[in-house]
Amino acid sequence: KNTLRNTLVSVIGSILIFVFGIALRSLFLRKFDITYLGYEGLFSNLFSVLATFDLGAGALLLYKLYRSIAIGNEIEIRRLIAMFAHIYRLVALITIVFGLLAIPLLPYLIQDKVTNWRYVHMIYLVQLFGTVGSVYFSYYRLILEANQRLSDAVKIEVAFRIASQFIKFFFILYTKSYLLYLAATMLSNMLAMILIAIRTRRRYSPFFGGTCALADLVSPS
């Protein structure tokens, strides 16, 4: 039942976001320089690489969390969730450090002639901090997935993404500011992740507050 609900919510949410996305992208291309799409794609690819520093530990812990929930091992569940928190906070820290260190390399990554590097740097930083926030809170979504309650997260994400689409329509039409457009995306994602975190902690409050040793992070068992 949970699996069917998760699938149904995900499909409906994806369709709604896809439809709104097509309309928004069409308006974007009419109002903004297409170069901005290039920056957004380049920076997203860069941050995606940085955000993989968990080296597969998240997938391994998710499998172990599934197993611990299935057998009702609360002590192990608390330990694994603590490991999730430490790992994703560490990945968020690594992402922001390497992301900031990469700023001087942007002229080598962007081949087009840039007349306003300050504006490009602002775009880069907005995307960087949005990525860091998503990574920092992402393990709450994995906890819901392990409990087969992923639909709870999807409903929140879809609601915020649709709301952000309307806000971005407004920014494109009335401010013509790409930075505000981009900030609306990042802020909506962040607020969705924070709400997911709050609801997850409330629903599964007995499982939080556990501890794990440094050795557990290096070699989870």
C-alpha cells in the first residue's frame, strides 16, 4: 500500500511539475538571455559532483536502515540515523569549502566572454548555498524512504515547487531579475527540505538523538 501511494504521488507530482516547467521555460527563453541557462547547467553539474562525496555511504546506510526497521531494532535505527546526520553534514561542509575554492577557476570553466563577473559570481553563490542546504537536509528524505513514507516528502516538494513556479512567473514578468528567479528556486527547495526535516523529526522522534563513533563513519557495520 505504501509503495503504491509513493508511486502514485510521485507520478502525479512529476506530471504537474513537468507541465508548469514547460510554460515557465518558454517564458524564461523569451525574457532572459539564454546564457543564464548555460551558467545554471554548468554550476549544477559542478555541484552535483561535489555532492557525491558520500562515496555511496548513503545508499549503504539506507539499506541497513531498511533492515533495522524491518526487524524493529531501535538501537541500531538510532545509531544509523546519527551516522546519516554526521555524513551528510560532512558532505555539506566539503561541498561549500570546495565550492568556494573553485570560484577562481570559473574563468577557465566558462568559455564565453563575460562582461560582468560579479553577477556570475552571485549566480554561482546562490546555487552553491542552495546545493549545500539540500545536501545538509537530504538524509531526512532517506529516513522517510526507509520507512516507506516517501510520499510525505514528495507532497511537500511538489507543493513548494508549484508555488515557486508562480513566484518565478511573477519575477520574470515584473522584475526581469534572473537572480530573484534563481533565488526563488533555491529558497523554495530549502523551505521544503526544512519542513520535511521538521515533520520527520516529529513523526520519528524516538529514533533521533543517537550517537555513533568516528570508526562507524569510516566503516559502518
